[in-house]
Amino acid sequence: MRRRPLKRHKKHQSGAPKWMVTYSDMVTLILVFFILLFSMSQIDSVKFDAVTESFQSREIFDFAPSTTPIDKPLNPDSGETGEKPNPDESSVSVPNEIDEDRLQAAIDKEDTLNKLMGDVETYLDENDLNDVASATRSSRGIELVLQESILFDSGEADVLAKGKPFLNEISTLLKNIPNYIRVEGHTDNRPISNYKYPSNWELSSSRAGSVIRYFVNKRGLDEFRFSAVGYGDTKPLVPNDSEKNWSKNRRVEIIILEEGKSHKTER
């Protein structure tokens, strides 16, 4: 009898391979993980604004509802004040209240200084004074820098005739503003010693005083608006290493202090 050949049954795989199932689960878990991270990163803008406002004003802790629940809320009708905090427990410090008035005053002062700087620059342009004076803005106010050559002879503190018309123009500017004025004298580092000025300290102080005396005695400005300071050679603009730089350092600076600041506070 002839044997029947055995039939081999081919295994047919149905669906995806087993490794694909595991891989799909892993990808799904990773996707869920990132979705959770993304959802937790979203900020509730309403609550965030409420928390921000609570740190900007102390009153929210006394009169506004809390943005977070508390275990023992106070009943304003019952007169209860709540439990006294334990002094040993750490307390949260409340930030200082933002002083909006001071902030607005600072903004107004900045605007005033900017306007004053613009007025000074316009005045120098209209009167062709840019060649002998320069105006700069600083934390103190507006600084007018006058070179020695226009006002004084070398080693002297008497105002020259050619410098008086220039001081007349500056005095007209100062008459139209109420600010206090600080006049500073500066020299180069070359020593001076004579019967009038034993050192650069006396020379620089005398030059600042001469400018103020001219403004007060000749131009009628209020003497109480002024203060005089002599710095000698202690505050050079540039290194004292050439004739050109010596000339730049020999100068008188007229500081128009910012409005509301007295020269008494500039000491």
C-alpha cells in the first residue's frame, strides 16, 4: 500500500507581530507622559493674576478673598480673629507695597530733566555757544562744561572780558529756570604756588566763586541758589599727559541740579 504524503500546514500569522504590540504600548505611554507634562505646564491666567496682585498690595490679605483655600477661614460676622500663630513657626514675609506715587514722581522728574536737557541744547544752538560749552545729562541734572580759555587766563581766577558775554547768555538761561546751581572748578595736575593760590585747590575754588559772583553781582541771580566747589586736579576728564589734555581738564562745570534737589544734598 502506498503511503499518502503528509500535508504540511503552513502557519498563517494574523494581525501585527508581537514586538509591534510592545512597541506601540511604549510609544503610547511616552505620548501620555508628554501630554501630562504639557497640561501641567499650562498656567491659569486668572489665578496667576490674582496671586501677582496679592504680592503687589497688602490689602488683599485683609479685604479680598484668598486665592487658595484655608483650613479655618475666619468669619467676619462672628468677631473671631482666628488662632494666634506660633512664634516658633516660620512666617511668610509680605513684600513692601509698591508706592505708585513715588513711581509717578520719578517718571515726572525724568520727563522734567529730559525737557530741561532739550531746552539747554536748543539754547546753545540758537546762541552759537556749542564751540565754548557742552551740555551733558547725568544723574545730578544737566552739566554745562566751560573751558578755561574762554573765562580765565592761566593761573588766574578773574573773569576775562571775552568771557562775560558768554556768562551773560548762560545767566539768561538760568534766570528762566528755578533749579539750584552747583559750580565746580577743575585744574590740570601741574602744581601752582604763589601768594594768591598756594595750590590748585585754592585756584579751582576761586574760579568757581568768581563765576558765581558774576552771576549774583552782575546779573542779579539769587545767591541762595548757588554753591561753589573746588576739586583741583582730582577729577580730570582725560589723562594729564599733553598740552591738549591739560586744556580739557582746566574747566568750570555748571551743574543745573534736577528740580526739587537742593545743592545742600550734593555735598
